[in-house]
Amino acid sequence: MSPTAYLQAFKDLNRDVRLFMVSVVVSGVCYMGLYFLLINLYLLRLGYELEFIGVFVSTGAFSFAVFSLPAGMAGRRFGSRRPMLLGMGVLMLGLGALSVAAWVPAGWRSAWLIFFCGLRELGHAFYMVNTPPYLMGATTAAERDFAFSLRGTLTPVAAFFGSLIGGVLPRASAFFFGWAEDDPANYMAPLMLSSLLLLPGLVAVWLIREVATETAEPGERGAMPLGLMAAIAAVSGLFIIAASAGQSFYNIYMDTALGVPTYLIGAVASTGQLLTAVTMLAAPALMARWGHGGTFVRMGLGLSLSLLPMVLVPHWLAAGASVVGVAALMSLSFTALAIFHQGLVPVGWRPAMSGASMMAMGVGWGIVSSGGGYFVATWGWVPFFLLGIVGTALGMGLFWWRFSKCHNY
């Protein structure tokens, strides 16, 4: 798609979809960029070991899983807009509370971190689970691939700038205030910024209008598609393993195992986000050529293989290549999967299907992150990344076996 056609397609989207994209940009800068780059490094500076960081990350993942089904039920009951609005507000509160953990007395600090990590993911789940049903309802069939790919493009572009900012702010804080470079206070202001900057996204979600998430007649919904939901959940849980292995610990791996400075870790993360944005520009064409299911399988296999450089070469360039590959192919495959599973079920069951998929991803991410710290401490980084490769490859095989004959594959 040429730049002119891309711009025209954006102009053709309605007001509500464009406002929704504002929330996508804001959450990309604040949550996917600033917060995700710095939070694990902040915990290291607070004196926590890899094992606690694994528990912290898994708390978020399991909390996301626990709240995903209630988020889908809320979307089915109240529409997508109000749960997204609640989610953005709670996410803002959670990020703000986590940023001031250094001020919490040491005896209470671990409990504070775990509690607000869970609260953060309550908000994230209510926002994320209801975004696919909202986009499905707010767009026409002709606009849908473009709208989903636009969302997938804007998120990494925003995260690119968030990661760049996050990479330099701790050093800037140390220079400005005269603190030591490993002082956790250097990370507080950037993390607080990640909370405060969510406000424009909250306003944007407030301004959008609700879309239909039900069919005209309740009887038209049919029975809950449990078989389809269970299969998508199983695929989603396996699919996320490589991404969790690569994204949950890459900053710790580069910081502790390779001795890479924070600004360079930020630059690597930013490069991954930027390449993701470029890759997502091709998403409509890829999905038109291979279909949503075919695109998911191809990109998912590529995602799993992206961890190979970190397995084979203990150098920051190899780690950077893995981080970049995981970021780019995760977004593409996630987008294709979301459109695929939303098209499998009637409108009224879309929030529930989204909740089932997100719940399984949260469980998969949580298992990897909760055991990852202990696994790495015992067996090392290479076996850990190899498990990520195998897990996601199995998910792609399961998806192909179960869904390759479906009408929307």
C-alpha cells in the first residue's frame, strides 16, 4: 500500500476509530515503551534478585489472565467502551503506584509491588480484551484489516519513542540531580511519567461512542462456542511462550549477562519497535495473500526462530537481533490471530472469545516468567530460550491442525 493510499485509508476511518487510535499511541508510549523498558531495571536497582523479578512479572501475567474473562463478560454486558475506559484509568493508577515503590518502607515494598502489579493488569486486561471487539464493531469488513494493522503499526511506533525516552531519562536524572547511576531514584521520574501521560488516552476513550457487541435478537447468538474458545485458548497459550521468554527477560539478560548499558538496551528496544511498525505496514497485503490463519502460522514460526541468535551467540548484537525479531513478528502474528478468532464466532460472543485468548496468553506468559527466574538461575539462559522456541512452534502446529480447513483461514 502506497503512502498516499495509506493516508486515504486512514482518513476514511470514522471519528471513533481515529480517537481510539489516540489511546493506542498513548498506551504504546507509556506502557509498551517507557514502562516495559525500565521496570525490571528499576527492580534490580532496588536490590531485588532475578527470582523476585520473575515472580513480579508472572504476577502481572497471571493477573491479566484472571481478569481477562471478567473483562470479556463486562464487554458483552456493557459494551466495549466502558470496560476500556475503566481499564485505562486503573492502568494509570497502577503505573503511578509502582513508580513510587522506592518511597515505600522496605518491609512493605515487596507486597506493594505485587499488589499494584496485579492492579495494573486488571486495567490492562479490561482495555486490551475489549479492543478487538470494539474495532470489529467500529469498522466495515473492507476497513478491518487496515484498522487492525494500523493499530499494530501505531503501537510499536509509539513504543519506539517511549523506549528512546526511557533509555536516556535515568542517565539524565543522574546528571541533573547528581545521583549515582545505579540509584533507583533515577528510574522514579520516568516511570511516574509513564502514568501521567496516559491521561490523553483516557480522554480519547471517554470521547468515543459505543458500538454494537450483540446481535439484534438474543436467540441468534447460539450456544457458547466452547470448543472453538478452548482451541483458540490452547493455541494462544503456546503461541505466547517465545514472546514471553524473549520480552520478559531480555533487558535483564543484556544488563546482567552481557553488561550492556541502559541507554543501549533502550536503543535496541526502540529499533525493534521501529522495525515492527515498518513490518506492520505490510500486514494488509500479507493477510490478503495468505489469509489471517496462514499469516498467523508463518509469522508465529518466525517469532519462535527469532530467539535463535540469543541461543547461539552471547553478544549484544545477537541479543538485539532476537529482540527486534520477536517484537516485529509478535505484533504481526497477534494481529492476524485476533482478526481470525473474532471472525470465528457471532458478534455477541466476540468479547468472550477475546477474553479466552487473552486469558490463555496471560497464563502462558505467567508460567514462563514465574519459572523463568528460577530456571535461568539453575540451568542458564540458553535452555530457557530454547524452550521458548519449542513452545511456540508447537502452538503453530496445533493451530494448523485444528483450523487449516476453516472458512476464514
